[in-house]
Amino acid sequence: MKLNVLLGLQWGDEGKGKIVDVFASRYDVVARFQGGPNAGHSLEFGNVKHILHNIPSGVFHKNIHNVIGNGVVLDPVIFREEVEELKHKGINLNNNLAISRKAHLILPTHRILDAASESAKGKSKIGSTLKGIGPTYMDKTGRNGLRVGDIESHDFREKYNFLKKKHQDLLAQYDFQYSLEDKEKEWFEAVESLRQFAFVDSEHLINQYLGQDKSVLAEGAQGTLLDIDFGSYPYVTSSNTICAGACIGLGVSPKNVGEVFGVFKAYCTRVGSGPFPTELTNAEGRQLQEQGNEYGATTGRPRRCGWLDLPALNYAIMLNGVTQLVMTKADVMSQFDTVKVCTGYKMNDGSTIRHFPYNQYEVAEPIYQELEGWNADISGATYFSELPEAFRKYVHFIEKQTGITVRLISTGPSRDSLIEKD
């Protein structure tokens, strides 16, 4: 059996949580392969909105095994809060959630370091979620990290104190006030609550599932354009968000990857700082923001909005080897008489390019192709043939420009608002 991968093709917030939830019923296993509580996967059903941060989006299906992979960084406090909230909603995770021993732990001092570093940057802030993600991945690559498996060791507290001392020495370089005692007490209590879940060697477990012909869906967080290597650096996250990251973050050989589902919005959004060639700072941008309820699921910050960027989308498709596209939030654009799609860029040096450049700040202006808007409510449609002709032309235009079929179209936030295209 092959591992299928589902990930975002833009700057995150593409609506992956809903799509994983819908797909989950077709799989035996859902596994998160990177990121941490900086992710916010929103799912809505039964008129209730659920937001997941660390926990895979398959948890709402009783018979599905969920795995937090080695590529994830885990904050025990946020994880415990998430577990308790799900329990209040009648969802018990004890029997269908396993955590990789190799997943790294986010310490209270990681979060403090994150805040101190971001504060010191002043106007050069990268827009961190302040969840301690960056410092945790830095300790991971610096070979200083504390992992879930260390909780089982007799000298766990000693390892913790060693890493905490290192962080305190680093914090002494900043003019930043902090209090640690209460945060530390809460953190150790949350670590104890982690013990109710199975700690596993997830690389063996995932490959065992595949060997038993169980279907596995790898769930990505953030988006391709936030990848540490291939995103709009330095305004990126600290992990590999692309398809190759699923192999690293779960311990699966590339030859075992099957379908790659790429999720993208019918337009573009971005939270925080960084280049955004098609950003709209006018009434159209505000209309997309309000109509699409574009506020971060994790931070609550308003998302910047703009037209669809095809050079960026094609770049993401290339990096991930996308086999099927999933379009979300198509209903948000229903009130426009005309819509625009970026097909290239005019650069500061006067040249014109059709690819995603090394430095997006060198883009002087996007080159747009204007298409007819559908100016109709599509949220009630159940078949592609029921959608307005102008919208179907918009979809076919994207398919022609990317060479990839748009297989699914989301027309609203609920689980049922989804059209599967032939």
C-alpha cells in the first residue's frame, strides 16, 4: 500500500483540516508529519467549529488510527488543552492516538525565547506565532532537543534542566522580562498527562501499517510557500512543509508515496509578514477578508488577501509532485463581477517572468488575466454541472494552466459543502 499525502500549496490556511476530515473516512490511518501548535486546522460539522493544532484531523472518526509523527514538535500544555476540549465534546483519544517518541518537546523557555527574539527584531519581525516552534527546531538541528521518548527515561528532569539552563543563558543576551515558575509547573503537569497515550517508534508503526495494506494519509501543516528551504525565506516556518517532508517526518521511503493532494484557495491569503505579490489592499481585498472570515485559527490575526497566483501555484505543484488539486473557499468569490488571476510578474529590472522568483520583493507588479465572475451563490451546489458556467470556466482555466485536475471543490465551511468533480 502507498502513503498518500495531503498538504497546502500556498502560505497555509488553505482549509486542509476540513479536507483531511472528509478524506479520513477512506483511510485506516491519519498521520501528522511536521509543524506544531502553530498550525490551526479548522473543521466544521453539526454546526460546531473545531480547531486542531497538534492532533491529526482524523480524530473525529472512531475507527481511524491517528499518529503524531517524529517531524512534529509538541507543546504538552497546548496538547493537553486540546485533548480536554475534545473530551468535553465526547471524543476520547486514548485508544486511537499514538505519539512518536522522536517528536520534539516544546519547553516553556522555547516560547520565551521565541517572544524575546521576535521582540528584538523590531520592524523586521517575521510574524512568528510565538509558540516556540523556531527555537525548538533549532535545538533539534543543534542536537540539544528534548524528545517525547525522553519522558520515559530516569534522567528526564536532568535533561530538562540542562536545556533550560542553555535557554536562560541565551535569554540573558536580550532585554526581555519573563517569569518561568508558573509556566514550568504547568508544563510538568501536562507532561504527566501525556503518559496516558501510547509512545511509539512511529517509523516502524507507519511502515508496518503500509506492509499490512492499511491505507495511510499523511497530513501536512502550514503551506508549501512557508517551507524552510523553498518558501519566501526568512518569512517561513521552521520545518519542511512539502511532500518530501512527509518522508522525513514519518520515516517513509519516497518510493512508497502514492497520491499527492494539493489544497489551494480560489484566491490567496497570508498571515504575518513577508512578500505577497498579488495582495489587495483595497476594497476587493477587504471583501475577500470579510466574506472568507480570513482570521488566523491559531493567532486570530487578520489574513492578507489577494488574487490567485499561478506562478506560485505551479511552483508548489512542481515541488510536491501534486497528482490532484483541491480548491477551497470557491464560494467566497461569488460576489465579484470579474476575477483576476496572476499569470506572471513584471520585475523591478523591467523584465517579465512566468516563474516564482528567488526574491519576491523584486516583483514590481503582477501580470493579470481577467476572467468573468460568476456573481452567484454556489454554496448549495452538489454537482459540478450545477455550478455557473463562469465558475466552471475558472476551474478549467486553472487546470489548463497547471496541467493538474481539480478533483474536489469546497463551497462552504461545513463537511458536506464539497463537490467531487468527475
